[in-house]
Amino acid sequence: MASFVAELTEAARHDPPIAPAEWPDLLDVLLTGRAVRPRWGRHPRLAIWGPLEARLQCADVMILGGLNEESWPPTTSAGPWMSRPMLQAFGLPLPERRIGLSAHDFCQAFAAPEVWLSRAGRKEGAPTQPCRWLLRLKAALHGTDWLLASTSRAAPILHWLRHLDAPEVIAPSPPPTPTRRSRPARASCR
């Protein structure tokens, strides 16, 4: 956040003054895509790491989240400016190198003493596809004792998760028209 404020101060030095009512919208636009993580006040036993941080550290329980296609592994594209042969000629890494690094990160995190795998079922309202590594892992473990034990262990947690946002009481929907007794006898012109 400090670097953002420093950049904003430097960039806005010569700009005209901005009305206080416009600051929230301006900050929403400028902070889009920026990650601001607190340095203090974190839980001493919980950490959220990216792939590089997780590769460099060890944890008793590792939760691999976001196991959707296009996240694990990331999508590859050579880019609009240089073709694959041009990348090779310049000695730059090919796009597939990111897939290899993601596979390496996945394998290292998967070697933790306890691992939980999760993925989003929907993204912006649209259904998502599980990543290919998760599908291959399910296929390789299909019918094994390990998969059955994991499924039974996760069942209470998934039950709790389903009921987390469920309403306790569902009120009946009102009738489309009020009853005759609840209608006004006359309408006011005011």
C-alpha cells in the first residue's frame, strides 16, 4: 500500500485537485489488480502463499486451491510480438516452461504431510473445469482405499460448507395480489 501511495503522490503531483466525493471511485479503479497484504496482525499459524513462497517453505497442512483449468497450469501463449522461433532465437524461455514450473510447484506442495485439494465450481457465474492434474490424480486413485478414506473424511466439512449460506427459514412468497380486506378503500390524489 505504501508503494501505491508513493506512486500516486508522484503521478498526481501536476494533476488538478480532485473532489473528495470522487476519491472512492478513483481508488477503486487505481487499486484494481493490486494486492495489498497486511504485514502485522496475521494469524501466527496460518499463511496464504503463492506458488513460489510455498515452494520455499514447509507446512504441516497444505491446501492447494484454485485447481481449475487455466489456473493450474496457467494458459500459454507466445504473445503477440514474438513467435516461438523468435523466442528460441533470442534465448528466451518458451511459454511451456511456465507449465513445467507449475507442475514442479504442484508436486512439491503435494508432498506435504497433509494436503487438501480444492477448486472453484463456478467463476463469475459460469461453470469451471477442473485442472488436468486433478483429473489425472482422480483417475489414478479411482477405487483405492486412500480416495475412499479422503472422501469420507471430507464429507462432514462439505456438509457444513453447503449449509453455511443456506437460510434457516424460508418465508413463503407473498401472493401476487393483496386480499380484498388489505386493499385500500379509496386512493388519495396527493
